[in-house]
Amino acid sequence: MIQPGTRADGRTAEQLRPVSIEPRFLTATPASCVIRMGQTWVLCSAAVEEQVPGFLQGRGQGWVTSEYAMIPPSSPQRIPWNRGISGGRQQEISRLIGRGLRAAIDMKKLGERQIMLDCTVLQADGGTRTASVTGAYVALALAVHDLLSSGKLTVSPLITPVAAVSVGLVHGEALLDLAYVEDSIADADVNVIQTLAGDLVEVQGTAEGAAFPREQLDRLLDMASLGNGQLFAAQQNALAQVLPAPAIAALVRNPD
């Protein structure tokens, strides 16, 4: 059992788990990365389809969507393939990732094409959905770069990086980036997606037991901003491993 004032892995309350993002992880799908946040590892990839869903055909704009899944051995309790395919947690997280990443894109500039983001959890230790959002942005940025390099796009549709992190209350204490041992006993669990400017894309939070006051939510949001700031730096460092500085600078443009 975690005692108040301590964390199982020795981190401070405002400290992220060790973060690494390895870009171009897959040969078959170069717009990909593996993000590791402590013992949570997620493979994120982006596939471009030169068409849009039926509801967008002829409207001169693109679409970004996502699918999320956990492989069977990603958890100590084996997870069957296609678990939740018709609904439930898998679909809910897929939609969360899609909403988060659509905030990064000017759909008109993307044109009539769809980018499918696949987030596959290789190992789970809490925060898989937030790690997926953060890693999926790197995969998305690489896909946009590849479209620009091939001449299929002349102007980048990216308008901002997005990142996500979990925060929560454990024994009444605000903590950043919850591992499973903390998340499983949290009094409140909040996932926060933000833009580089700090604007909120989505806040997903629940009091697991007693209600908590607004002041504690404000504290959690401030802590999330601190963590997401570090994740934005990790995203940029990952892109810098495989792209020259001018190419990175050209990726994000102000919306019209």
C-alpha cells in the first residue's frame, strides 16, 4: 500500500516518469514511434488514405481518426484480441485520441484525405491513453512531413502540437503522471490534453470516491500543464532525431 507523501517509484509529486520517444520505429510505416513513459509503452503509427469517410466526401477537407488497442500480453492479466471492439473502453479511448489529434490539424489544408492513427499498447502501467495522444502527435507530424516531401501537400496543415498527461489525487495529494499502482487507488483521476499554448483540448476527470473541491482541480490542471510542457519538449526532441531543423520549423503553421 502507498503511504501518504510517498510514491512507489521514488518520484516527487510533480515529476513525470522517465519519457522517451523513438521515431521512425517501423520500416513498413515510417510515420511511427514508440513512446515509453516508465513501464507504459505504446506503438503509435499514422497511415494516410487518399480518401475521406462518406460524410466528408466533396467537402474539400480531410479527417484524422484513431484506433486504440492493447496486445494480449500488455497486462499481467491477459487481454483477449479485439476486446471491446463493439464499444466500451477501447472505443472510448480511440475517440479520445482522435478528438485530441484533430485539434492539431487544419482539416481544409489537409485536403480530402484521411490520416488513421493506430495506438497499440505493448505494455501497460497506467496512463496508456495519455501516452497514446502524446506519441500519436509525433506519428502525425511525421506523416505530414512525408506528405510535404512527396509533394502531395504544399502547405503544412499542422497548427499546434498536442500532448496529454494524467494527474490525480492519491491520499489527498496531487500527483503527476500516475502509474497503475497509483491510478488504481486514486481518489480522483484526470486526463488532460493541451495545445502547445496551454489551451485545453479535453479534460477527462472523475472523483472515484468523495467529491473534491474546485481548488484541487485547479491544482491538478496546473500540474498537468507542467507535465505537458515537458512532453512537448520530448516530442520536439524525437522529431529532431530524424528531421532537420528547417523541416521541423515548417511543420507547424498558424491557422488562417
